Amino acid sequence: MLVVGHSSGAVVALEALVALPSMFAGAVIYEPPIVIGPPLGGEALSRARAAVVVGKPGRAIAIFLQDIVRIPSLAARLAGVFVAALPRWRAFVPRQIDDVGAIDQLGVRLDAYARIEAPTVLLGGDRSPAHLGERLDALARTLPRAEKVVLHGQGHAANVKAPDALARVVEALADKVLR
């Protein structure tokens, strides 16, 4: 099968490729926030967790977006206000913060990812935070059968903003590896 993962789901896809290599004919890995040096969350993760504990999910997601994802401060604060106002979205915040903690617990896994033999498209957007491109570049140097593809005019949410472009990348790899 072909595995496709976005963001932390791309980290899960990488881990699946390591754990069960014979199960996958290929992979599309879209901007995984893998650890390539210091922890992903670091001190900001502690502050976000503290905000969750005291019942401030809007503050927690603003910390996550500004200091971990690294989007502009104003956009992060606005997102925090939006999330705090919507009960359904507030409920997701603790899981998002836990997600960062789980990625940090994995640590640097480039040596494990170097064993991935499946053809892999490393997908990124040219409007994404720079650190995501750095993480993709580290994977491109590590994976033996990786190809990096950049979606021009897109950021970390091309799956929402340009699903057809993303689907074309997946379809192109599927045509190569699933014949």
C-alpha cells in the first residue's frame, strides 16, 4: 500500500515505514515536524502544557502556533481567540499539545529513517515555516529513495487549500509504485 501522512501524521507514517517496511510500496510525507536537533516543543511545550492545566486552551494553542509551529505572533493570538471561543476546537487543544510531547519523546530518528527503502515523496510548501523545510531537507539527505517536491504558493495546509495539487502528487507516486 501507499502511505500518506501530513504533519504529525507524517511522523506516524515514517514510524510505520520503519516498523513494517514490507507493508508499503511508497510514501508521501508532507512536512513532518521530526526532531532533527533540540526537541520540537522544548520550553514552549512546558508553557503550553501549563496553559492547558489552568484551563486556558486558547493561550495553549497560541503558544503552540507561535513558538513551536512558528507562525507570526498576531496570527497565533487570533487563532487562540478563535479556538477559545469554540468548544469543539477547545477540546482538541490538549491532544495537540500531547502530540508535540510524543514527537519530542521519539527524539532524533534519522538513523532509523535511513533504513526506509520505499520510494518516498517529501512534500512541502514554499510558504511554510522555514523549520519545516529544514526538517524535509534533513530527511531528503537521509532517505535513500526520496524525492522532494515543493508546492508553490502553498504552506502547511495545502491539504485544505489545494487538495487537488496534493492529490496529483499522491496519484503520481501511486502510478509509479502500485502498478
